[in-house]
Amino acid sequence: MDKEKFCTKLRIARQDAGLKQEHVAKHLNLPISAVSVMESGARKVDVFELAKLSELYDRPIEWFFHEHNPNHPRRRWYDLDPI
């Protein structure tokens, strides 16, 4: 997963949730421009912001880091190692 794909997933998750950048900014207590630059990759997202975004967008945090191809089901990362 590269930075560009991560940022694209931030934007897709927001749009799928039906939210505008203004609403996200208010939820994170940030200026609207901060959401825009996070989605463009010009600003890093810290772990606490990602946790809030994950909750707001109703997506597990792992969704932002793994590629999901519905035609090729993959196991969750924590299921890959046998117990």
C-alpha cells in the first residue's frame, strides 16, 4: 500500500459515508483545508485522527491499509498466521 492509495481510500470512505469535508473537519476539530490536504497526501494523518475517521466512516482501520478486491477474497491480516 502506498501513500497515494491510502489517501484515495480516505476520500472514498468519506464519500461512501455521504459526508462533506466540512463535516469531517468539524468532527476532527480541524480546519476544512486540513481534510483536503490529508486526502491529497500533503498532510500526514496521525493515529488518533485515523481512529476517529475509522469510527466516523464506519470502516475498520485495516480497511485503509489493505487492498480489497471483491473478485478475489482475501483473509484478514491477523488470520494469515496459524495459531
